[in-house]
Amino acid sequence: MNLETHLESLTENDARDFGRIVRLLKAQPEVEPSPDLCDKITAQLSKRAKPPKALWWVAAAASLAILFSLTSLLRQGSPVASEDIRWLAKNQEADGTWSPAHHGGVEAFRPALTALSLLALQQATGAYREQIAKGVSALERMQTAEGSFGGDDGQAQLYNLAVTTYALTRCGADSPALVRAIAHIRTRQEPDGSWTYAGTHEGNVAVTAWMTRALACAEAHGNMDASIPLRKGLRWLRSHVRDDGRMAYHPLSAPSDTLTALSAHSLIEAGKLFPDLQTLGLRMTDAISVQPPDTDEPNDYYRNYARIIAFESAGKTTLAASIRKQTSQMYAGSAPRDRWYIAGGAVYNAAFLALCRTH
């Protein structure tokens, strides 16, 4: 029985608790056991009062079975062994970044796609520390004096800023670059609490959800400069949730699972401090589709990732596992292009596929 199948067999509460334990175990550095580990365990057992011989062998066999089962469980689906993770590690540039232009994407998004790649590698149980450190250093070098990370237009600039700030915080960076990034996020925030592309006057739900996510992560790691813009951004998100619990780019546009999920995740995580926001975010996850998309609809790994983080933050681990399974079934030998490939190319595909598998 693999991990996803096991989770699906549990109740919602048991699946949530079990999922927390597995994530904690996966977060520990992967260490190769010493060759004499079994001998040491046997020696310690022999020092204790020995039970009847038959019972001793049963207990020893059971202990070894549990040990090997846990090892197998934690390694199943490990990002270290997945093709998308290996592809990312292989295609890191000499300067530590990932170039979308080399793989079918738009070069303006290099900082954000480097950040996404680092987030994917970071979940690979400590196997890519050198590549992560190299990538973090590259992002810090790419930062401008004002605190941004480049991009040839307002859209690329804001996504680069939000995703890169989130990745720097998650990857443990504690540097002047992160301080400058938070300060620049504050200067780019609109008076109403949203973030929007240059030249427009209407808040953008997608960018605002990413910004609040980055700020919440920074605040959780002790950066108090993130507190005020975070609360303003959360208030804006809350005010734009529709009566049915869904979100859209604009008041007259169709609702979007991606935007609903991203916003729900931000509100739920913020609910650790603001219970009313958590309640709203939980209600929003009820409006997110869990069915596979229509066969004529393009693949959308970004949407699947958003749904996974929303369901997991809501404790709906069985639904999250279902989306991970759907995403894995899309992957057969080489990752099929999805609707956003035109912007991010193969780097985008590989990063979001890896994040969908391992989050």
C-alpha cells in the first residue's frame, strides 16, 4: 500500500494527523544508516531481560518490519527519485539560476522560475543543498538596489518579487536581500491593500494572494516589517470573496479555481492569528473543484498546485492526495505542456509538477 492509498483509507481527521507526521519525518535530513546499525540494535536488545525465545523472534521481526515499512513509505514518491526533480537539478545554469528562455519560456520570469525550482528542490529531503545554496545566492545577486528582482513589465516584476521573496524565506535566507524585498513589497502595495500591475487601477487577486503568502511566511520567520502590509492584503482578499466562496480576476469575470485556492490558502494560514479569516478560507475550499478537468481542457499544473496547498492547509489531506494523483497521471515519460508553458517553458512545468507531487 502506498502513501496516497493509505491516506484515502483513513478518516479526514486521521488522515490530517497522519499527514502531519509524515511531513515532519520527510523534513528531517536524509541520513544513510551506518553498516553496523542492525548489530547495534541487536546488542542493545540482548542487554535487556530476554522474553521467551519464540516471542523474542516475533518482536524482533515485527520491529524490523516496521522499520523497513517506514523507510519504504517515506521514500515512495520521493522527489529525489522523480524525473522532474532530476531534470531541474540537471538544468540549473552555471550562475545558479534556471533560464526559461533556454527551455521554451520567457526570460523576464527567470527570478520567479528560479524561485519555484528552489522550492521544488527544497522538498527533496535535503538532497540538493548545494544547488539550493547556489540558487539563493543567485537570486540575491539579481536583486536591484530598490529591492525588486527585475522583469520587463509590471506583471513579471510583481510575480518575480512575490515568488522570490517567498522562496528566500522558505529556503532559510536571512539576509539584507530579504529585508529589501519586504520593504519593496510595501512600496508596491496599493492604498486599498492590493497589488496590481503597473498602469492599472484594479487590484489583482493572483498577485495579491502570492504577496500575502510571502508576507505571512516572512512574518512567521520573525520579520515584523511584514505585519502591516500582510494585514492590509488579507483584508482586501476577504472583501473580494464572492457569496459562493469563490474568487475571480475581476468583478465581472468568471470565477477561478486557481484564484479561489490561492486566496483560501492565504486566509487559512492567516487564521492562526485571525480565526474569522480561517473560517472564511475553510468555506472557500468547499467551492474548489476536485474533479479531473474536461479532456478538452489544457493541463494546468499551477491550478493543481493551488488546489493542493488549499486542501492541505484546510486539513483535507484526502482531497489533496486525490489532486496529486491526478497530476501524476498526466505525467508519462515527458511532461506534457500545460496552458502556461508559453510563459515558463519546461522549467515551469517541471517545478510545478514536482511541487504537486511533494507538497
